[in-house]
Amino acid sequence: MSLRWLNLQEYQSKKLMQDSGVTVQRFFVADTASEALEAAKRLKAKEIVLKAQILAGGRGKGVFDSGLKGGVHLTKDPAVVGELAGKMLGFSLTTKQTPKEGVKVKTVMVAEALDISRETYFAILMDRSFNGPVMVGSPQGGVDIEEVAAATPELIFKEVIDIFEGVRDDQALRMAANLGFKGPLERQAANQIKRLYDLFLKVDATQVEVNPLGETPEGQVVCFDAKINFDDNAEFRQKAVFAMDDTAESDPLETEAARHDLKYIGLDGNIACFVNGAGLAMATCDIIDLHGGKPANFLDLGGGVKENQVYAAFKLLTADPKVEAILVNIFGGIVNCAIIANGITKACRELELKVPLVVRLEGTNVQEAKRILSESGLPITSATDLDDAAKKAVAAIAKN
């Protein structure tokens, strides 16, 4: 199956942590200004933080088309939360990471604002070199961990986890001590570490990163911000988690491709690439470029391709108005070339293909595939190899 990034909003990640007994700030989610006001009143907090929920970073310095500046606001007055939410919800927020037109805000998170007296870094990740999960921590949190690792490597601590045994008490306490938690906070931090590992296993994560794992003046250990990466291969048993995927800010073509288990990335050129295997797809893009053309996309069919996926792929490629030619480059090992050929002819007829199509097929059942294409009566240009295919695709655009 093609790799697909799962996009969760901040409040969704916090809810997953909360459900595993991890301590996070108390929070509510609101879709209207009146709901935000009610949530602020219910919190009964000394100070409230209101956060616009979009996937892009840099919210604090963003600007709304309502005129409001900043997607993150602190206040002690619940009434102000309602007013601010009214200027966020339904309006577009533009940050350094959003498109120029910004992203429409549909949800806000109303949370208890807590002071942080000390920030640490903690993560659990799958590490190939250890063949399993590893805990990584540093008493220097709230900053870029790569910078800490480069400047002060002695402040990075690791604990290898035996996946059959889990996190032992002595490991959790040692990590808590290395993070600088003292007295009763050491035991509290160790408990949080064990619960974060429970979450890591429960949701089939490949990484749970908490930055910062903070200490409050009141003596509480709190996960203030977290990033969770999930194993796409576990989607079949993590249906509830994957159902939370927020695709509103994704490229609609990429989202549609993922529905058909296709890996699609849009590019700026005009020659659509239809390839099996990521390496071959990159090589195809490079050779098109070498011959003076520009790829319009990176589309990887993967190994176990079916005829309906070929049709779906053509539908995606022809939906892009920039596409002036399509190059199909298939090297059939696992893939049966005849299945690809049948899918191509079906797509050409049913979608009434209007742009030149260049096809290079090699491998399993290739002679049968070539026969299907040649007897189809369709205007398909055959190519002998990848170089020939790229030249013909570039030339087809030049003719037009």
C-alpha cells in the first residue's frame, strides 16, 4: 500500500493522549463563537488559551481575513474568548506555511492556560538500528532537538525498549531523572512516560514526540505539545484513528489518489507520469527533465495494481488542466503488463483522452500487453525504453 501521511489536528492528538491517561491541559473544542464562550465558562480557569485549529504551523503570527491578528490568544475573560472566536471561525487564516489565500478555520480549541516552570523533550520512536522502539529524552525542551543534539550531545539520553517487555520501572525512572525531574515529580514523570508508551502501542504509532514535556509551578508534569506519526500498514486495525484524518488542507488530487491506494504528488510541469515504483517514478521525472520537458506529477502505482486503479490514475491525470501529454512507464515484475494495457485502453475510450499518450511497457506478460495496445485502434505511441519514451513525450507536446 502507498504511504500516506495522516493529518490530525492538535485537539485530536490531545484527545488520544487524554484517552491513554496522559496529562494534558483541560480543553474543549468549539465550532461556533457561542460554543467557545460556553467552553471558556465551563473551564473555570485562571487564564484561557484560544487556538485556531489548522494543520499549518506558525498560527501565532498568522493573520485572518477578518482583520484579527494571531491564531493563538491568551485571555482571563471568557467573554473575550467568544468575541475572538467570532473573528476566527469561518474566516481564513494565513501563516508562513499556508497557501496565499490561507486556510478556513472551522474549529477552535479552548484550553486552560498553564504556566511552565521548566521544559523538557521526550519522544518514543521506532529505530531501525535497534530493531524496535527507543525512548529519547533531553532536559533541554521547547527548542529544536536537532540543535540540542548538535551543540550538547551529552544532553541527549536514550533507552532501548524491549517490545515484548515494555518500559520497565527502572527505565522510566532513569529517563525521568535524566530529564531533570526531582523528588515526587520524578515518579510522576516516569508514570507519564509509561502512559505515553501505552499510547504508542495502542495506536500503532511510529513516533510520539512531546516537546515540551513541561513542569508547572504547581508541581504537575504536563504534555503541552505532541506530534504523533502512525504506521499506515496498521490502518486496517486503527479505523477510528484513520477516520479522524483531516484532508481539508490537502491537495484534492492527492486525497483522491490515496482513496485508490495511489501515491500522487503534483508538480509544475505539463507531462503526466504514470509509473510503478517510487525509484522508477523519480528516474522518469529526471529523464523528462533531461530532454527539455517538465513532469506534471509523480504518480506511483505500486506493486499489486488492479485494472480499476489504472482507470482511476488516468482520471486523476486528465483532471489536471496543466497536463498536455501522458507518459506511462511500467516495468512489470510483480505487475502484470496486460492488466495495465487493459486499464489503459478502457480509460482512453471511456475518458475520451484528448492528449498524446506515450507508453513503455517491459516485463511480465509484455507481449500480450503490446498486442492489446496495438489492436485497440487507439492513438497510442509505443516506446522501446525509458529514454525513447521521454523523447517522444516531449516531442508530442512540441507538435501541439
